[in-house]
Amino acid sequence: MTASSPMGIPRPQVKSLDEILPHEPLLMMGAGPVPIPERVAKANSVVINHLGSVMAQVIGQVKSMARYVFQTESKWVLGVAGPASAAMEMAVANLLQPGERILCINNGFFSHRMAEMAARIGADVHELHVGAHEAADPERVRKAIEETRPKVLTLVQGETSNTVFNHSLEEITKIAKSYGCLVVVDAVCTLSTMPLKMDAWQVDVVITGGQKGLSSIPGVSLLVFSNEAWAAVKSRTKPTAQWCFDAQLAENFWHNDGYHYTAPVSGIMALHEALKLVCDETLEHRFSRHLRCSKALQAGIEGMGLELFIPPSSRLNSVVGINIPEGLTAPKICRHISEMYRVEIAGSFGQPIVRIGQMGEQCREHNLFRTLHALGSTMRDLGVKVDQPNGMAEMEAYLQKIPRNAYQVQVA
């Protein structure tokens, strides 16, 4: 329905957001975005001059906190106005020139994305395909490096699409460095949920988004270049094709208090508060909370009689994949749990699973109980026989057995 207008194009009749958004908010327990703390939401309402002295102070603190979260002393922290995929593209586009070789470890949908990006800038792209249920094997990676001799190696720490954890990341990185590769790691769903030590593990670029482990908003992302990677950026003989993603132009804003483009001011404020919350909690306590909650949820899912998609040795704790029972589909499960129980979980990209996130604010005990109860009730409503009381009891028993911060010594 439209109203007539002397301007020629009729004025649309639209609903307000109050009319569109659900009156009872969904508990967001999918693969991201995740719920955000009140401090982050409040910061996201702030707008100031993106080039003033106040913003320069905020940016300085964002970089300082990011170095702690990424575990690096590198100066070269950059942000990008865009999703984590924009940070991926910034890394790939700045490290590679047309014809230069890249080896992408392909664990699934998102790790393949970096190969797609590299192909679009004219790089010589090679992929090492890993089975859907497996982590990358270091010796297979070594062999692929010997065969291809790439300038850049890319891999994910956790493949969100199929919930695989590349647990040999540190070993793989050190192998790659022994062959002179620059190593790019996608930590979109893992940064601040589990250990990642950029300097100690010799990683050259780490990428993350705001909307997962950091519990910030979507649309503002971070990446860090090592000194070696930054030297490669500075030694390019041709400018990057993407103007917005040119790291040398971004340096002017992120390191020289100058202009690149109008910064996402409110998003940077939100990211600042999210990083501050991580620093206040400390990485050790945060890793402990994530591991304890995810393991408890997994115990509850299996106690209910449902099957997890990935075997324990390669299972990602940040996003938990659950096999879909026969006769159901991911859209049917996700729609029912959302409409009936106001809990949002996710389908997948090419795998017969539904996924529950365990990142940032999702990892709170009250969220676990509501989510597991909603999942069990959904299965029962849709005709799947599950032992819902046993699942709830198994999760509770795990939480009682493992005290808060019990993992601190192991992950510190």
C-alpha cells in the first residue's frame, strides 16, 4: 500500500520497528550474533567526532586491549567497518598480489571463503580439503606446503559451519613458518573463548568479528598483522584493488589519528566496552567459563539421547553441532524452537545439523538451562523420543562436578 506523492515515486507505507520486532525477545543461542551486555548496548548509542582527540583515546585503548586478547605485542592492530569477512578480505587482499600463491586449509564453508577471496584478486589458489568430521592433520599440511610452496597459508581455528576445531593450530603454524609462509588464522568464533597466542604460536595475521566471542555488535571487526606480515604489506609493488580494505590507508586512522573513511563510531564504542569486559574478566577466567559451559551443554544434549556431529577429539566447543533426527529438517527445528520457546539456534551450511553457540554471553548457566529445555521440548513436540529429564540432570551434574574456573590452571 502506498500514498500518492507529487514527487512521482509514491511514498511507501512501512511498519515501525516496534511493529516488526518480536514483543518477547529471542534468546540468541545460534552461531552468532550473540546477546550483548548492557554496557555494550549503551556504548553502541554513542556518537562523537570520529577524528577528534576523544576518539583517538578510545582507539588507543581498543588497540591496547586487543593486544591482550590476541596475545601479541604487535603494533599493527587494525579495525574495519564490516563483518569478519571484511577483515578476512583485508588480510588476503593486502598480503597477496596477482599470481602469488596461497594454500587454504579447507575445513568447510568459512575456511573456503578465504580461497574465494584470494581467487578474486588473481592469486594462485590451492586448497587442502579436510573431511567434514576431521581436524587438519599437520603432516598432510606439511606435504601440501612442500608441493605448493605458498607465500600465504590460511586456516580457521574453529570452522563454524561444521563445528570442527583445528586443535593442531600451533603445530601447523610452526611447520608453515619453517617453510617461510605467512600464516593467516580465522579466529572469528574462537577469539576470547579459547587460547590463541598469536606471538607464541608465530601467527602472522589473526582475524575476528565483534559479534561472537567478544559479545559486541556485528559490523565492526578486528585484525592484527605481525611485523613480518606488515612488512609484506608495505613492500607491495601494486596497490590493493579494494580502496576501503587497503591496510596502508587504514593505518592513517588506526595509527596516525588521521582520515581514511568515516569510522563506525558507535560500533567502535561498543567494541571498546566489549574488550573492556574481556579484560576485566581476564582470559583465564573467560576460557574456563566457556569450556565448562560448553562441556555441560554437550553432556546434556547426549544425556537426552541426541548425537553430537563431531567426535570429541576434533569437536569445537564454541559452536556445538547436533545431528538432526531422522524425519526432521534444520528449518523445521529452528522455526519451532523460536516460535514456541523464544530460543534461537542455527542450521548449518551443507551439513545435516543444528548448531548451538557457546560464545561470550551465551555461556551463562541460566542460558544453558533455558536452551536445553527448549531443545528437548522441541524434539518431543516434533515427535522425537528424547529423555529430556535425564538431559537436564546430566547438564546439572556436570556443572556441579566442575567448579567455576576449574580449568584455569590448564588454560592459563
